[in-house]
Amino acid sequence: MFRDYVRIARPDHWLKNVFVLPGAVFAWWACPPSNPLVALGWVALSLLSVCLVCSSNYTINEILDARYDREHPEKKLRPAAMGRIRPAVGYAQWLVLAAAGMGLGMLVNVPFLVVALTLWIAGIAYNVRPVRLKDRPLLDVLSESVNNPLRLLLGWYAVCSTTFPPASLLLSYWMLGAFFMAIKRFAELRHIGRDRVAAAYRKSFAYYTEERLLIGIMFYATACAMLGGVFLIRYKVELMLSVPFLAGFMAYYLHLGFLPNSPAQYPERLPRQRFFFLYGILTAVVVIVCLFIRLPWLDRLFEPTIPTGL
């Protein structure tokens, strides 16, 4: 019984909160902390806070999705879908986890708490009627992936609460999340099939086709790249050297979306894809190195050659 309530909080999904760390890294670059050890402590506390808030969102997701998950070939085995969760206890867990996450967020700082609350409210909008954005085509991808820039903000505020990150960075990070989410939808559609079973599991699947999802994936990847390009040209041109690694990472993820019973359906299982996981670590290391090094010759290489008055 207790194990079932732990399962619906999905601690195995906490790996997704690694998307908080880039926010902390970029904030560390923009506003170097005076005491690095203390800053690392705040980052660790912020990660725990985010994990609890996300577990609150996962709990309400499992409770409200139980009847839909019964239509999914794998998710029908979730505790709520199998009727092993008492709704009253589940709702209490939802609120307790949220309160615990917000309580830790208060210890970090006020901007962090506001964003953590926004992340929790976004989970309500995604799961709870009458809004329930997860049932609305396109909005299901965009609303779920907005968690990406929110996580970046949480990591940023854990290190630096006095400034706001560049809009180009936030928007690029949002589009990256939408790219990942659209591939997840694509993999789910290919696994379940576009029929009444898929639509019964998720209403948005009545609209989706492989073609529509691939068009969306192309849009999100292009928007991510262009917005990221704005950021690196304006703020840190050395990141240009990481572009081949980032492009390869996104291409590799798209490849995973085409695999039978694709691991892209279950991001928490991606570490089992060893080469992909190691390549992701390598890409992260390259980005961090490029962020903190200084190469003046790159500035000269990308200096405008067209008169600015034109």
C-alpha cells in the first residue's frame, strides 16, 4: 500500500529535474557567487524543492488520469489505474508534497518560491478540468514543455536572485522542451497507433498524425536553434563551438523517437541508453567549458561586416 503511494509520486522521474542545473550554471556564469560552497548548498536545496513540487504534480496526474491510463498498454499497470489508490489519501499526498516543496522554496528566496508556485499551478492547468491542457492538441506539448524554462528559472534563482535571465535563453529552452515533448508524442503514437484506443487514452491523439507531429518537431527544433543563436551571438559567442554537439544530441534524440517501443516515451529510462547518456554528459561538459572560456578571436570572426547604418 505505502509503496503504491510512493510510486505515484514518481521519484524515478526526478532525473528530469536535471534541467534545473543549466539555469544554475548560466547564473553562475552571469553572477559568480562570492561563496561557491554556499551557492552549491542552495542549488542542492532547490533541487529537493523542485523534486517535491514535481512529485505533487505527478500525484495529481496519476489520480486524474487513472481511467485514461487503463487504455494504455503499459500505463494500465500504474497503481491508480489498477484501483489501488484511495482518492482522499492521494489528494492529501498531493497537497503535502506541494507544501513541503514550497516550504523549502521559501528558504531559498522569494523569486524561487514564486517560480516554484508557478510550476505547481502549471501542473494543475495541465491535469485538472475544465482547463486540462493535456487534452488539447499543440497546447499539450507547449504547456508541458513550459516546465523547461520554469526549471531553468529555478536553477537561476538558486544562484542569483537579483537578475533575470535573457529572454532568448528562456525561449530557446522552452522550444527545446517542446522538441523533446513532441518526439515523446510521436513515439507514443507510433507505439499505440492512431485509432480509438489512442484517442481514449489521450484526447489530443484524435488530432495527431505522424506528419503533424514531425512538422511540429521541425518547428520546435528550428525555433530552439534560432533563439539559441540570438543568445550566443549577443552574450557568449564561444558557445558557437558547442553547436555541433548540441545539434548531434537533438538528432540522436529524434533517432530514439523512431525506435520500436521508443525510450522517448519514458524519459526516466533514457539513462539505460548508455551511448546517448554518455553523449549527453559530453555535450553538457562542452557547453560548460565554452561558457566559461574566453576566445577573443571568435568575436573578431563574427564582427559585423555590413555597415550598421544600413
